[in-house]
Amino acid sequence: RLGEHELLAVGSALKICLVAEGTADLYPRLGDTFEWDTAAGQAILEAAGGSVVDPTGRPLRYNERESLRNPHFLACGDLTRAWWRLL
């Protein structure tokens, strides 16, 4: 449903940074990551105008849960597209 795409085997922070620089349109993460895997990349993406959101569309937050495990998330530069419906 996404159309042509490429899967990369690099860390979450680097994938989020690829979105920040415009090389990638989105990074959906539906597997385990932890807060330390995503915090720096999220800061860079948000400074570039993008977002990292959970499946409900809320920004990924830190130090608010009992566990440091992240929920599933989507990193994208353009939230006006309905990315979650395509996954």
C-alpha cells in the first residue's frame, strides 16, 4: 500500500534523521525500541519541522511510563498525510 519503498538496516535514531534531512518520507516502527534509541533523533526531527507520534497521533513522550520501552511510533516530516492508514 505504500508503493515503492526501501528498508534500511540502521538504528532508529539514524532512520529518524533520514526523515529530518528529507532523504526518507517516514519511518514506521512497529517493534521494540527504548527511549534512548529515539530521543536524540526525535529532537533533530522536531527541530526540522517533523514529528514522532504514537498510533493515536500523540507526540512520543519520555519518562512518563513505568517502562523505558517505546510504544509503536511513526516518524514523518509531513503529518498531513494519513500514514497510519497505509501501514
